[in-house]
Amino acid sequence: MNLTVPFNWQDDLLPALPLSSVGEFYGQLDRDTVGGGRASCTVPAVRKDKARSLIRDIRSRGISFNYLLNATCMGGRELSVSGQSNLRSLLNWLSSCGVDCVTVAIPYLLEFIKFNYPEFKVYVSTQAGVKDSSEAARWAELGADGITLSVTDINRDFRKLAGIRKRVKCELRLIANLDCLYGCPFFRYHSVLNSHASQQWHKSRGFLIDYCFLRCSLRRFRSPEEFIRSGWIRPEDTGVYEDIGINSLKLVNRTMPTRRIQRIVKAYAVRRYDGNLLDLFPDPSDTLTNNNRGLVRGISFFLRPASVNILKLYKFRDIISRRGIFIENRSLDGFIDNFLKSDCGATDCSACGHCRDTAARVVVMDDVLSEQTIKRYETLLDSLLDGAVF
């Protein structure tokens, strides 16, 4: 099973990775006319000429490059004269770079690209939320070459996964190392916020106060079993998904520095990791160290006197961290067996208790540090609700 790997636009990434295990890199400019799944203020910046050179280097090595066009909302611009012009301009540039795949979350974009740019393979983003065989079949009918299935719903629902595999012939992918809440109620809202915060024409200008991330993080600190309920896939369990017909695992995300991407890819390449499971997830603090944006560009994101009181927000700059949490990965050997025997999607979590009991056994937290973090999350979220931070 090949890996789909995030590209951070850094020169040192390709030499650092076991490329024989990489089937595809994916990436996106920090902002464009379509937008994607990460706010511009969180991702590395890159000039278009630099991006073109790096994409051509990847393609020269026989590895695919998948450009993300996976915004879930374009405000209807895709169905306007100016929107069409901008969209064609971007796709023409991608073609000139040698990009061979794109990923979308809007059905119209899939059809538009297939009709006008048949040289591209088109994949469906996890942001489209495909979670059953009927949805997958409808996307396949529109011409999808592959689907990255919903990361919040079915990674451990093996009956559904098998049903989807039986129903569609296109490639199926799963995201392996994201700790989104199982059944996350914020996911669609979050995807729309990120879409707009990565569109070059949007009034947000790339800035986002990530309420959804803050709320989900607070939930995990309050209820550590949420770390276990998330649909991550351990490197050791890759073969289980391979056996049911999943074609590739997608690793996230593009905010990470090379050293973290290297560690994650190597773990999944050898299908083993000895250490903290959380080492294999993106660390939120990576956005502070790997945005490659320069001082002027960085300041420009946060000078928002009409939007937010930046001095009040700045006090919480170090809140995005998982300090003091440890989950020994190898202590989870055999954890997946319960899901292979049961119907997770049809089971009430409170009645099952498998994830809760496992969390009690394997999740180690610094109680003092966790309580301090919880209070800071609560204070910041309250300031978003009562308006104090604005």
C-alpha cells in the first residue's frame, strides 16, 4: 500500500523520505481562487515559480502530485464569469507544472475538471464527508478516480468499508493520522471556515480564529477517551485495511516541518512505531514554526483592528499544545481486533466501553498541566462567546 504524503514546499523533504513507499505527494499554494482545508495563516508560503520547480522534481521521480482544490464552499463564484476565468487560469497553471491529480469537495468542480481538463485524475476529498456506499457510488458516477473517505465516521466501521469497496471500482483512501473527534459535529462548519480562509478573494484575507479546533481540543482534555475514539490507523494495522481493499493511506498535514513528516512517513513505511502515538499526529504548534511566511507577511495576518483584539488573542498563543500527554503506541497492539468482530457504527459508545476502558489503561496525562490547559481553553472559548476577544 503506497502512502499519500503532505508536501510542505521545503527543499529538504524529498531527500529525507523513503520515496519507494510514497505513491503521491499533495499540496496547495497558501491561497488561491478555490481554497482548501487549511487557513492561509497556518500553512507554508511558496512562490509559484518555486512550487512549479518542486512539482516538476517530484514528477521526474515518477511520483504523482495531487493539488488540493478541496474547498467546500466558493460562495457561488465557480458559477460566474470571473470565477470561471480564475478557475481556468489556475488549472492551466497546474497543467503547465505537470500536476497529474487534483482533489475536490464540490461536485461541480469534479464535473468541470473532467469535462475541460481530462488530463487530470480527480479525487474526492475527505471534506466531502463520504461515509457510505451510496454516497461513494454517486461520486463515482460523476467521474471520480478516487475517494478519500470521511475521517470522522468510518475508519473503524469495517462492514461499511467492505460495502463501499464492493460497490465502487475507484481508488479508496483513508486518512491515517488525524485525531478529529469521532462523529465530530463541527467538521462541516470547520471545513467551510478553512475554505474561506484560504481563498485569495475572501475578506478573511487568510486569517481564522479556529473555534472548532479549540472546542474539539477542550473536549479531548476533558475526556481522554476521545483520543482513543478518533479514527486513526496505527502503522501496525495497515495490513488490515489493505486486506479489505483500501488502496492507500493519506498522511496529514502540510503545516508540518520536514522532521515531523519524516518521522511519520518512516513509521508507516516500516509499519511500526515505538513511542508516543501522538508523535504520529500533526502537532498544532507546528503552525508556529513552519509557516515560512516571513515577518511582514506574518504580521499582516494578525493586524485586524476591525475583527479581533490581537493583544487579547496573543495571550493564548501557547495554548495549542499536547504537552503532558503520552500514549504508548505498542500498548495498543490488538486494540483493533474489537472493531473487526463488532459493528462499530451500530454500537452505542457508552454501552460498548472499549475505547473508554482502553483510554483508562494507556492514556497518561500530567494532571496539573491538563487542568491548567482546560482552564485556558475555557477562558478563550468564553471570550469568543461573550465577545470579549473582539
